[in-house]
Amino acid sequence: MDTLNTAPTSHGGLIFPLDMFRPTVLAAVIAELLVGKVRNILDATLEIARHPTSPLALARIRGSVVGDDAAEFWRTNPDIALAASQVVPRQCFVYYARAGEQRREGFLVAQRGQAIAADATEKAAEQQELLARSESVAKGLRYVEDARGVVVFVPAELADTEVLRHYVVPVVENALPDGLPRALLGKLQGKAIDFAVKVEFFSEVFLANQPLNRPKFDEKAAEVDLGGTRVKALEVHAPRLGAGTLLRLGGKNVFVSRKLDQALPAELLLPALQG
């Protein structure tokens, strides 16, 4: 049999060090992410195979959610790697390869929810996309001033750390992030800039160095008053962004980069939780 002809022309997967971890946790994180992206994952399975000699494992997704072009699936869904890297002990590595006239190859290295390396071609495209996204986000900011400084509601995702980190400023000095009026600079001198952003999945934030889940949130969260409305709140950690508070109301979540003992502007946060 000609093994070359039986090899898949399009393939990809998630490679990670085979340290101690629970495959069910990895499967749960990936499933939660896929549920929010596609209509039907009922036939999806996660297959994990160990390398025969090296301490590495390969995870691949099978099913209609992937389709016939596994390389394209893994290329266009890098957030799976970012989410998975939050539950594996060390870095994880996503690769994709497609043969033929539309040949395409690439990789992404992720750690603790962040991309730390990628294909050169892919990296250049990511930088262009990041610039465009940052410019788009800057046009849609809403903010509230208070005694501490300002809280900016950013129309982005918590995983967009390269965008959000510009709105974490412990002490304002000589400049403001894009999207904030230059006239605020004088008033904000020596004060702080914080951000708020909607959160889709509990696992996007950490509690005690572990991805948060619904049972743990329900167990640990406190009920607080936010502008006359009772909401649940829990201090958590956002990877690469720092400590903050996760607020929940009626199935909606918002992360704000302030702790519970700091002012939480209801006029900015409640519309995000109710909208």
C-alpha cells in the first residue's frame, strides 16, 4: 500500500507536554468554546494520542464542526489554543498543514491564554489585524470619570489583551490611550485608567491559579449593590491583564479591572450587564 497516498491532505491539531492534567477538563474547555461558536457539536469528539517515545500528546477534534479541511479549521480558530493553554500545565502548540495547490502551513504557541509565537507570515497578518481592531475599538469607547480616574468600557473580548492592556494605566502621566479625549489628560494626571469588558465564559478568568467555572463562581461570589441593583461579584485574575472583579447579572458577565474595595461605576457597568 502506498502510504503517501493515504496521508491526509489537510490536518492539524493541538500538541502539548504530557504532564499531569485531566483530559476531561481540556475537553470541557474546548466544548464550552465550541458551543459559543457553532450551532451543533453533538457529533464532535476530542481524540488525544500520546507520542510513542516523546512526552507529548496530540489532541484533534473530529466531527462536522471541523468539516473536510482540518487545516482551515485550526487556522481560523486560534482561540481554541488560547483557551486550552489555560488548563494545560505548560505551553501548547497548534499546527495546521494543507497540501496541494492551496498549500498552507502554520503554527501558534500559546501559554496561559496568550499567543507567544506564531508563523512569520501569520504574525505579520496578525499585526495588521491587531492594528485595525485597535482602531475600531478606539472609536467605540464609553467611559465614566470618578475620584480614582476613569473606567473605559471597551467593545472587545477579554482575550484581546494586546488591545485591552492599553486601558490599564496605574498612573496617568503624559499620554492617554487611543479613543479618550485629549482634554482629559490634565484632569487625569496622577490618576488611573481601568477598563471593563464583557466576558462570555467563566474560564476566561482565573481564581486561585485555576480557570474559573460556574460552580466555583456560585460558591465564592458575593452579592453586592451596584447602583441599586443586586449583582454577584467575585475578585478574579485576567491573564496578562491583572486582578479585577467579575460581575454577573441575569446570565451576563462583565470584568472590570478594579477590585471590590474600589469604586465600580454603576452607570457604565449596569447597561453592559443588562444589555
